[in-house]
Amino acid sequence: MTAASTPDTPIASDFIREQVGRDVAARVNGARVVTRFPPEPNGYLHVGHAKSICLNFGLAEDFDGLCNLRMDDTNPVTENEDFVKGIQDDLRWLGFEWNGPVCYASDRFEQLYEWAQDLIRQGVAYVDDQDADTIAATRGSIGEPGVNSPYRTRTVEGNLDLFARMRAGEFGDGAKVLRALIDMADPNGQLRDPIMYRIRHVDHHRTGSTWCIYPTYDWAHGQCDALEGITHSVCTLEFDAHRPLYDWYLNHLELPGDRPRQFEFARLNLTHTVLSKRKLAQLVRDQLVTGWDDPRMPTLRGMRRRGYTPETLRTFCAHIGVAKVNSTNEIELLEWFLRQDLNRTSVRRMAVLHPLKVVVENFPEGHVEWLDAVNNPEDPTAGSRKIPFSRVLYLEQDDFMEHPAPKFFRLAPGNEVRLRYAYFLKCTGVVKNDQGGIVELRATYDPATAGGSSPDGRKVKTTLHWLSAEHAELREVRLYNHLFSDPYPDAQEGRDPLEFLNPASMETLRAFVEPALAHANPGDRVQFERLGYFCADLDDASVFHRSVTLKDEWARIQQRNPK
């Protein structure tokens, strides 16, 4: 299903804010509001996380509460400190600061172990010797109950002993697990004796070799919420079926304070995009992209390198809102918000991506005129800069046609155009190579048309961007298209989204830019006039990434699918 809202739709309060408001009014948990953002440090954050971040931190701000950052570091196989640091950096770039020091699930390992022992003593947890395949095969299915483990009736003493020996490292990976004893016939598969601990002889990025048993997400999640004093635990919809288990665990423990509650909302989905961290990691691992910060990636690091702004992502997340039903938003809507933001804030510069040499025969050789050009017509305070005009210019190849098609109003033999900030220019000749290819144009300019207007009132239909060849700076420019050619690459189970990688997702050019960009700073955002919005690379400012084109694809989609 595709979201049909338009950028000017008013933003309404969502159902989660309404629920939190009712809780505050009823003084649930003493009217406190404490949320948390709990990423697993097994990859860098992506645009889907931005929605959760904005919601959790936004709730805390709206209700004068707090929001914790908690690393769900329960899987040492895929987690590392670089991801931990990257997550914090991305959060700060997005404009959020968490409450107090960073929290870690690993800081709670001892308490979680003790609570697991409590469940064993209550007779509602047991050690299972079955391997992972057997456990999966005996869980049953919809309408078919699971099969009780033959180890389900072990004594409390036996389970406590085996669990302690699991912790001591006496057993190999996969030899045993700790499971909650609930109901193998429950219609909710999450309650069919879920696994609480598994054996993994892998060093943890924070605890080293102290532990060789690690809690599952479901076992750690609610208890960490309770230990941190979280009041509203906001998750995406796939955890809706996990909520009864979340509550079951909390019901069987003596909590240190108020009881947290879990709420679910629809995750963010975008067309032409995959937001599975497993698939994103595979793209990086298989070198199908240049890294987690490849500008084609939907990671915050990649989007930042491409030129996205924190304001764009926050405004977009606020606009799409919070719903109870999953949907997919067109990526063109996100690009619409980026285009609106960059239009207000980006300075204008000229660049020529596919240069065609033009010799202005009536302009004096060796002479240079410095013309005034505005930096941003949307911002009167942005001022202006000087651009050089000389005898030899560069125009875009696409702006010339020797035998013009109907309604082609750009440059052609005998035709006159306006050069941005400069003069009227008329093509008087074409120079070709031995193969018949056009290598140069000859032209004349009208010195009476300085500033782009004619004193005799004659009109031209097209204004072109251009550069002085003598002063142009050579730079690398990277143009991007969708990383996935299919709008819904992961829509069908059993279909590998990587089959739809777009081989034309990046084009690298050696292009020319005006001298004002000779000393661009990393991260500078500019509009190349008539070409799009570009961003100087964060590490090498001589490389420019196209953030978004000038063409508004969202408007076209709205015309095609009116409400």
C-alpha cells in the first residue's frame, strides 16, 4: 500500500501521542514519560531508524520527559564498537541528545542472569538439550500446536545446575538453551516456550570473554526497560505479537519500579529502497557499494554524504506521521522535502557536466569581464559573487542541436539564447572532427545585452548556464539513480531484493565548475543551476555528489494519482 498524502497535508496528533497524553492525565507512572531508542550495534542507522528516533525523542520533548539511548548489544557475533560510536554520531547529526550516559543491555547481563534463575526457581524456565533445528521443527505452525520438549520436566535443581554450567562454559555452542516454560499450544507462536539464552563462545565488544551465554532480545528488552525506568516502550509493528511475551516476563519478576508498557507503530518503508540491515550489510560485505556511507545507501551516513540535511529527515518523518498500518512512501516524497530545504539554503553555482567548447569570435582575445551573479534568489542576505566571461566558453552538449527538433529553443545555428547573468549569444558556425562529430561552436555575443536583456526589446526563449573555459575548475561529479530498479524490491517473500540492484545507479563524470567552487569545504551544499543540488564530499571536497535533481517527480506522481 502506498501513502497518498501530499506535502501540504496538516500534521495531526498520532495515536501514540494520544495514549501518552491519556497516561499523563491519569498520572500513570506518576505522570512520568521516559522513552528509549534501542538500536542493535550491528550496523549503522538508516532512514527507517530516523522515524523511530524522531518519535521517541519527540514524545519525550512533547511531554517534558526523557529519552534514553540503549545499545541492544546481546549478539556479540555481529556487533562492534565502531557501530556504537557511529550510532551516537548519527543521532547527534540528526539533532538529538539522549538522557544521561549511553545505556547498554550488556550492563544488565548479571541482573538478567539472576532473573532467569528466578524463573527457573518458579518452575517456568528450563534448560533444553535439543538443537536449534529440532526446536524450530517442533514449534508447530498456525493451527498446529507445538511439541513439548522431552527436557521440559527437568527438576528445578537440575535446571539451575545446568544453567550455571552453561554460564561456566562447559558446553559448546548450540548444545543447550534456556527456554521459558509457557504453552506449546498457544495460538501466539511467541509464547511457545521461547528461547531466553543461547551459548555463544564469542568475545563481546564490551564484556570480553566474561560471558559465553547471551540473552535473546525478547528476554532482555522488557527487563532493560524496567531497569531504566522506561514508561513507554515504542516498537515497530512486527513486535506486536511479542507484546504478550514482553508482559509475561514482567509479570513473573519483582520489578524495581514502575512497569513499562509496549506500544507498536508502523515502520517506515520507501520505494526503491531496502531497509533490512542484513541486506545492507551484505551490500557492503560483497562490495556492491563502497561502504555503509555510500551515497546510494539509505543509511544516515550515506544520506549525509549525499547532501541530505537533518532538517529534511525530521520534517519528512513529521509529515508521514505515525500509523498502525504498514505502508510504503514514494522516495520522491522524501526527495521533495530535500529539494524544498536545499532550495532555501543552497548557494547557486554554475557547472558544465558534458562540455562543448564555444568560441565567441567578437569578444576580444585575452579580455575577461567579471559579472555579478546572485548566490541565492531565495535568500536576500546571501549576497552575490563575480563570475568571469571570456572569449572561450563551455556549454552543455545537450544545449546545442545542429538540426533542431520542433520546440527545441536552445542553441542552434543562427539561433540566439541568453547566457545566465551575461549576454545574448548567437551560434554562427560548427566545427567537426574527421568522424563528423561536433567538437566546437563559433558564436557572437551582443554587448548591448549585458545582464541578459536587450535594449531593442527582442526576446529569446531560453537561458543557458555556461562557464569561462579559462577559469573553469575540473572536478569529479557523481550522479545517482535508485540503488534498486524495482519500486518494491523486497515485497515478495523468497525473492532476493539484490536481484534488482540497478547497474546504472551511479555515473562518474569529470566536469567543470565555476571558480567560486575552487575552495569548497567538505559538506558544502550547492545548486548547480539547471542541473540539480550537489554536495561536496565529506572527505574530499573536490568530489561533488548529486543530492537530488531539480525535476519534481513527486508532482508528477501526484498528477498521475490524484486523491
